[in-house]
Amino acid sequence: MLQTPLSHSKFTLNASGVAGFFGGDEAVSAMATVHVYQGRKWLGWYNSPGSYLVAKRYGQLANSRFWDGLFPGVNTDPATLFELDGWKGPTFQGVQSGSMIPETGHLAALMARECQSRKGIEVQGRKTQPVGVTIIDLHHVPEAIVEPKQLRKYASVFALIPISASIGTCVVCALFQDWYSFSMILLGIIASGISCFVIGSGKFTFYHPDPAPGAPRGDGLLLADNNVIILRGEEGAVNSITRGNFSLHFGSEPEYRNIGICSLLLTTQFIAQLLLIPQGALFGQIMFLTSLAVSWAYNSWLSSLDKEEIQRKLLLDVVLKRPPLTKYMLGTRTAMAVFVLLALKPLHPDKVLDDILPNDTKVWKRWKTTILSRLEDGKEMIFESADWCDENFNEQESTLLKTLCNDAQAAYDGYFNHLKSS
């Protein structure tokens, strides 16, 4: 029989109190990647820390009096719990259909953040508060229900590290007949592996409503903070952003009994480790902590992955099939409004202009009338002194009108310069 290292030491480690809480946030965050990476649900076979916090978080899915008593909290849907839904998006205004959505959903919020992160092409002109205008041409209309293909990443290769560490430390404890530490590492491997598989078995889908037969084009605007997004395409393509959503479906819904059982297993693991790890030898306790430390490092790496960026990639690359996306930076909201009208060509430009720029003083009204007249007649937006010199305006008002006209001309020049270069 092999002599256990450190068997004569009087020092002991009380690692049991750490096992259920240490690394809990990282473990919860790492579990949230199980639906988006290919093969991830099969790779949870390691002694993961934070079992109690994982059980407490995902046990809230289980929906019955029994499970609500064990895991109290507000019952929510899986997509929201896994942060695949729940964000509020910007206002959408359809310029062909006339539809108005005061508050869009999660996918529109993702698109707004994607556009916000892009670097825009500078349009020459006066600068006060720069505003981005992003033009997205949606050439693909997704099916009403799509199961996005999971992303491939080296997570499966890196998962071998904590799996090997947990199995290795478990075998070493068996060789030195430290059955307490051996059984607790083994229990951690089994509980984590089963939980990852069960939670990862949810079907990740994208859904958006089918448009009504004969519906007009879905062209419209998403009005985000300091960023206007022009969506151009069929109604089915546009509403995939404005009305679509990601969802998770489990075979056990609406009670989610299997997730409740997994959460109960993780809680049992926490209690067992709390009681039995102090009974193990010092060497076995070190092996137990080693397996936890390696697993924590892997969970930390998984949780460091930008989940928002992952979802944006799924939306743009998998669901929408990489639509052309171009962003421009304009120096003023006045220039932005004219640029939007030129790019979108709405049926009722006066309504769109009033929604973007609600200013209604006599100078603004005169400027809007001039802009709308040029758009309707198809004339160039090249202005002269006659456009702002009016006996009805004092010097200050004429100066403001001249400034607004110059903004409009800068937007016009920038738009058509782009068309020539594209």
C-alpha cells in the first residue's frame, strides 16, 4: 500500500466551505455558453466549483410548489435567465407600412449595440454633436423558426484541461485510498456533467412572425441614442430584428422538472462536500482543491467571452446571412435628418422629418419646407443667399437658416459622394 503524502502532518484544510461558493459567479456565467457553442453540453465532466450558486440560479426555472420551496425566486423563462432575451431596444418607425413600435426587443437592442461599436465614415460638415447613421440592407428573409447553427470554438479543446485534472486527482486519491476525497471529486464530476448536459439540451431557436400576404416593404428607422439605423428590406427581413427573438425550449416545460432535479443534485453535492471533505486526508484535500482551481480557471475563461458579441454574431452571420452594413458619422442632427431622407426615400418624408426633428419655430418650418420641396422635385440641395435672406426674418434668424441650409448641403454632398465611390 502506498503511503499517503503529508500523512504525518497535523495541518488540515477546511475546503468544504469554499466548494459551494468559490467561483460561483464564473460557473453560472460559464453555464450560459452551453447553448451557443457546438458540443459544449458534452464537456461539463469536471469538478466545478460554485455548485450551490449554480443550483440556486437555475433552480428558479423549475416551476411547481415543491421546486419553488427549494429554490425560491421569481420564475422566469429560460431565454431571459440565460440572458438570450430581456433587453429593451430602440423605437422603430416603418416608413412604408406606417407601423410604429415604441419599444423593440432584445434583437433590436443587439443590432443597436453592434452599430454603436462600428467605426463610421466621416461626412464633412459642421460638427456639434456627432450622430451615426447606419444603413443595413437586409437581403435575406429568415424562416419563421430557425435553429441557429452553434458556433465552433476551441472551448472543446480547452475543456480537456479541467476534465483531465478532475479525473487525474480523483484517480490519485483512489491510489492512496483517500475515499472521502475520491468520492467528493467523483460526485462533483458526475453532478457537473449531468447538469451541463441537461441544461444544454434546451433547443435554441430564433423566431419572428410571418408578414401578412401583400405587406409592403419593411423599410424603417431604429432611433437609438446618437445613432440612427436604417433598415432596408422586405417586411419579413426587417421584422426579424424589430419583432424577432431568441428562445430556449425544453422537453420538460412548463415545469422544467429535469432542471429542478439537476439543481437538487448540485445542492446535494454541496452538502456532501461540506460534511465529508474535512474527513479526508490533507493530501486528498489538496487534490480536491487542485481540481477546483483548474475548473475555476476554465470557467473564468468561459465567462470572459463576450456573450453579447456572441449573440450579435449569431444574429448577423447565422440568422441574417451577413447583410451589408455601412455606418456614417454626421456632425449635426440636421445633417443626419437630411442624410436619412436621402437614403431611405420614405413615402411621407414630412412625417419622418418631424419625428427626427420636432422643432417647430418659424425658421425650422421654413427650412423643412425648403428641404421637402427639393426632395419632392428631385432638385439638388445647393443653396444660395436667396434661400435664407427673407424680410420676414431678422439677422439672427437668417443666420440660423443659413447654418441649417449648409448642414443640409453637407449631408447631400456626403451622400452622393459615397454613391459615386461605392
